[in-house]
Amino acid sequence: MNNEKHFDHSGSAFDSFLEEEGILEETEAVALKRVVAWKLEQAMKEKKVSKYTLAKELHTSRSQVDRLLDPSHIGVTIGTISRAARMLGKRIRVEIVDAKRKHTHHAVGAAKPRSNRYAKAAAAGAD
């Protein structure tokens, strides 16, 4: 007899986990910035543009270009990203889409999401 458990991975359990932890927005921002940084680096390689040259063309410092290309630094403005892209012969495109609605049903065998489990644990006297 086959004792393997089969899980229904449909839905967005990971998104729910990140939301529970209060880090969904930050995680999405870092993921987006990683893509932007990678795309800019690819364009720099394609055009054979160094960080120094990019900084000079953008009338900014090399450290600002380092922040622009740092996948985890999300504090770069859209204007800076756009200017860098244009200098590299590219352009940016931004799309705002509907957020996924929270699901009211759960996959069979999946734990139901708890709202702020740390507050509940603290109230119960657990660590």
C-alpha cells in the first residue's frame, strides 16, 4: 500500500505565511528589485558599460550606482532606475495589478492560517 501523502499545493500558502509574518510587502519589493538589478547588469554587459561610466553618464556617484545594482537595496527611486535604463538603451514598464483575494477555504490537510500567532502565544504564556 502506498503511504505517501499527497498535498494540494494550489493557492498561495507561502504568500499567506509571509503575510502572517508581516513581511509580504518587503519580500515582494526585494524580489522586484532583484529583477531590476539583474536586468540593468545584463544591459550593462550587453553595452559594455562599467559602473564608473554609468555613474558618470547619470551625473551621480559610483556608490549610488552600487545601490542601484544592489539586489537588496529597495530604496532606489523609479526616476533613477528609469534614467539608468534609458542610458543603457532600455526603458522601464510598470504594471499595477489586482492583489489576490484572501481565500476563505483551505486545502485538504492544510493548517488554517492564524492571525498573529505570536500575540496568541504571548497571551497563552508561551514563548
